[in-house]
Amino acid sequence: MDTAIRYVHGYSTTEATRLGDQADTLAELLHGDTAYPPGARVLEVGCGVGAQTAHLVASSPEAHLTAVDISADSLAAARARIGDRVTWRQADLFTLPFADDEFDHLFVCFVLEHLPDPTAALRSLRRVLRPGGTLTVIEGDHGSAYYHPASPHAQRTIDCLVRLQPGDALIGRRLHPLLTAADYRDVTVTPRVVYADDSRPGVVDGFTRNTFVAMVEGVRAEALAAGLLTEAEWERGIADLRRTADPGGTFNYTFFKATAVNP
Amino acid sequence: MDTAIRYVHGYSTTEATRLGDQADTLAELLHGDTAYPPGARVLEVGCGVGAQTAHLVASSPEAHLTAVDISADSLAAARARIGDRVTWRQADLFTLPFADDEFDHLFVCFVLEHLPDPTAALRSLRRVLRPGGTLTVIEGDHGSAYYHPASPHAQRTIDCLVRLQPGDALIGRRLHPLLTAADYRDVTVTPRVVYADDSRPGVVDGFTRNTFVAMVEGVRAEALAAGLLTEAEWERGIADLRRTADPGGTFNYTFFKATAVNP
């Protein structure tokens, strides 16, 4: 990742906990169909605190896993969490310290959404992926969120998150054209829907309340400082958004998972 | 259905074709997990031109199927399409000509979204459903549509459809609280996502272009007459919406399917 990029969600301990909770709740939905064979050389790009890396380790116990991130602090947290089962490297994805064709598979989760030029990033990554190797990309799409009760006030707080996120908070819906433009082949994209209602209290708590609403609440200070909403508008919107996790509320959000082949 | 309710999509032959195409494209997604056992007494409420009835007949060949609709013309079209394998009755769902507890299962697809009081309708239906019998409901949610390229102009044409539809065009997201409020038990709701990109030309054509965009285009005259948009705004919005079915575009829409038990 470009060091000039501001990571909108911050690097606090609370944020690391949130990402860990999110990963556990969503693990099966996002990662259940990813497993690399024994001996496969796999690179995770932008591993952060290792929330997704933990699932790679569990699902591909005999693969050779390498993980890079631009942040030394995040890497330290990831190593503390997962140990030396993974080779950890601090690096910018545009200047990866690896040989051409060094990996059989690349894994990129919740990274492209933060980049100013995801197409250039995807093209750059191809250098270290052998011909015939695969790329897996997972991203969210904050414009996929809708909920009951519907509320324009709640929507305006989500719109703040979309506006303040450097990169493209709506990137999930365009993974197919993006990977195609970066010259990958056999691009396959599947939506992965998180749906919460009263019959799914774990999803209400783990996703609606502690992942999505928490993420929106995380940009409060920045949204007010930027003058996107008044404090009263923010409070009303967040109250409506929280209401979707109360009894009778529902919440929908869609992640997108893409796989593709390096020609 | 209440005869006072205006059916926003109209009753034209083109509309019947559109509904048929839509049903065929979506059949597996929406109906693949519905099959009633031999001898089961099943009532479809609001069968329209029989687009969904055809799938019930195919998936439950030995069930006793009865279908009602408020429109004699629609029923005639349904009978012409499917034949006398099904018992057809013209009726208002609030005054069904059946005995208490007469059916083992009720099937309601794309009906509640058009009603002013869907909770009252669901409560009323319970009379003809035996205790322990099941209700299946399938509805769309026009607020679940999002697409690439994103466009506020396209969104305004969709918003016209939402505003002009009598009833609740966003009903899908609230099926769980709705069935719960109508005193059904064991309510289970699952989202059914239609996702289109260049790798799925059948979905692009069958759903994005010929179902969703066609449906939005169907309210053009009414939207302009109501002054919701100028003609220029409409044309720009529809052009952007059509663009999502061109190469590089993507489209997402979610249906919701609920099952529940009559206590």
C-alpha cells in the first residue's frame, strides 16, 4: 500500500478488536471456499493485524504463507497473534521485495477499497504471480447496506463513511470490470450477503452492531470536523442506524469475492 | 387483493411476457427449495398470470394446487398457460371462498408489496391455513438495487418506481418483522441475490435489461405526468441505468424468501 494513503479506520487497539470480531463472524461466509494445497506458495497482500491471515492458516495448513503489510505496527500485532507459521514482510504492494513469478496464489482482502488506483495495484501484483496462478480478492461495498426501518438520517451517516474513505467504498460492485481491466482472466465474482434479523442474534450483534454501526461511528469526529453533518444530524442518524439492530430491525450488507487467473 | 388497488405494472401482454421471462430466469433462485409433498393442499394467493404457479406445478407434481387472483383476465391467462392441473378461483384475499383450515400450505409471491396493509393481509390468510401449516412469502425490494457505474440520475428513475408503487416497494427487507407481527412462528427469511456482470450474459439480459430496467421504464409516463422528473432527467437516468447492462457494468438486486408456521 502507498504510505501516503490514510487508513480511514485508524490503527487503534479497538479497531484491531473490531476487525478480529468481524473476521470471526464472517469467516465461513468469506473464506469457507478458499483452501490452498500443500506446498502452494501463497502471498497475502495487506494483511493488517492478521484477521484474515488466521483463516488462511486454518484452511491451508500445509501451504507456504507469506504476508505483507505497509504498517510495522500491524505486522507486529499479526505476528503476535499468529506466530511464525507465516513469513511476515513489511512492504509496499507497488514495490514488493519478491522475485517475478514467486507465488502460486495471491490473496487480497479489504485492501483495494483503500487505494487511489486499484487497477494499477492489481496490474503491479501480477509481476510476483506465476502465469496460471490465481488471484483472490474480497472487498465490501458500503453502498450495499440497506436496513429496516429505512431512514434517510441513518443513510447520511453511512454516506459520511463513503465520502471520507480514501479510495472507493463502493468497490465491491465493480470487482469484475476492475480485474478484467487489470488483464486477469477467468474472472468470477460472487456476492456474499450478510443478513441480520431477530432470528440471527449473533449476526445482529457481531455484524450490524459491532462491525457496521461501529465502523460508521468511527468517522464521527472526522465527519463533524469536515462539516458533512451537524452534531444533531449525526446523533439522529446514528440513533436510527442503531435502531436497525433492535428487535424488529433488519440489516443487509454484501461483500464480493473475486477469483481470477494470471494469463 | 383489494380491487381498489392499482397494480403499478399494468396488465398488458408485454407485462405478462416480462413476468414470464423474469420467472424463468429466477426460477431456481426463488423456487428451487420449495416442493410440497403428494396430497398436500396448497393455495397460491395472487397468482397473476401464473408465472410462479408454473414452477409450483413442476416442483410439486402430486400436490393439490389451488390458485386465486383478483383479476379474471390474469386468471384466464394463467389457465391458458397451465391448464386444469390447478384449481383456479377469482377472489379477494381478504374474503377467500374457502373453509377455515382448508389448506396445508400457503404460497404468496410478489403480492404483499402491492398491498396497503400487508400485516392485515397476512393475518387474514391464517384463517384458511391449518394449525401447523406453513406460509411461504417471496418479495422483492427495489431499494436493494445497486449497480456499476453508480449514478444518481439512474437512482432517481428507480426512486420514481418506489414512489409510484402502491404498497411498499421496499417490503423485502421487512418480511421478518412483518410475519412476526402477523403472529406466524418460526419465521425464517433468506435473501436471494441476483448479481449480473459480463460473465453472466443471461442474467444481464434476463434480469438487468429485460426485468429490472424494463420495469422502471414501465413507469415513465406516470413519473413524468406526476412531475417527479423532467423528460430530460428521465432520459438521462434511464440511459445511465441501461449502461449497467453494457460491457463493464454490473447489477445487484435482492429478493427475500420467508417461511413460517401457523401456530
